[in-house]
Amino acid sequence: MWKYSLLLLSLIWALQGEAMAMEIKVGASAPEFSLPNQQGKQVALQDFRGQWVVLYFYPKDDTPGCTAEACSFRDHQLQLGAKNAVVLGVSVDDVSSHQAFEEKYKLPFTLLSDEDGKVAKAYGSLLNLWVVKVAKRHTFIIDPEGKVAKIYRDVDAEQHAQVILQDLQALSAPK
């Protein structure tokens, strides 16, 4: 019995520790990173200065919710491009998994491999259960100057791209 109690307490402690990880705030500079894409080429956040960046974290390639979200971004790619926005998907899956996911669903955007989870952790988007690490389904809109403009911690995978488009419209409107 005490073993189960200890395991439960350890799990609660891990989840609280992850929840207390760096909390990104709107208006703050987005944490910089450089990660390999689905072709193994390094991609850095700074490569996209001057554009809106939709940085979305997701748990696992080729799973139902992650596929729905990725395909929604795929299906709205033209509208996102018209808003001067690029989509960057990030998970802890490896490059070959991303490449297969991209090819299977004809994804026209960059998938980044964060195998050690450091970037997801920097954005407060890593769930670390010791034996398993996954990115939480979170999204950040980063403005052309590299500041966090909008944060989504509760995402409906199927409708998310439409919400992003509406918010990009509002965020990019002349003030």
C-alpha cells in the first residue's frame, strides 16, 4: 500500500513541478531555440523575424488529435500565409517520425524535433513523467518582433487553426 502512496505522491510532485515551469507571459520575448526539422535541417526562431509565428506544441505524431490539428493547419495554410504567418509544429518525436507524419498527411509546414524536451519546457509545455516526456497541446502566436502575442493552453485540435486565423486578424489590425 505504501508503495502506491509513494508513487502517487511522486506523480503529483512531478506534475506540480512541470506546472511551475517557466510561465510565459503575453508581451514577453519568446524563448529562442534552434531545432532540427523533418529533414534534419536546423531551424531557429530568429529565422522568422518579420513574420508572425504560430508555434504549436503537440504530444505525438500520427495520433488522432495531433493529426486533426496538423491537418487543420494544413487546410488553412493559404489563409495563414496571407496573414504573413508561418506554422511551426513541435513535439518530442524524432526527425524520422516527423518526416513520416509530414509525408503521410502532406503537411506544408515545418515540424521540429525537440527530443530532449528543452524547448517545450522553456515554453511551459512539457509533461515529464520520468519514463515518458510529451509536449502539451499548447500554442503561442509570436509577433514579427519576437514577442509573445497570444497563448493558448486549452486547444480544440479540430477548430484551432480557425481560432488562430481570427486572432491573427485582430492582432495584425492597425491600431
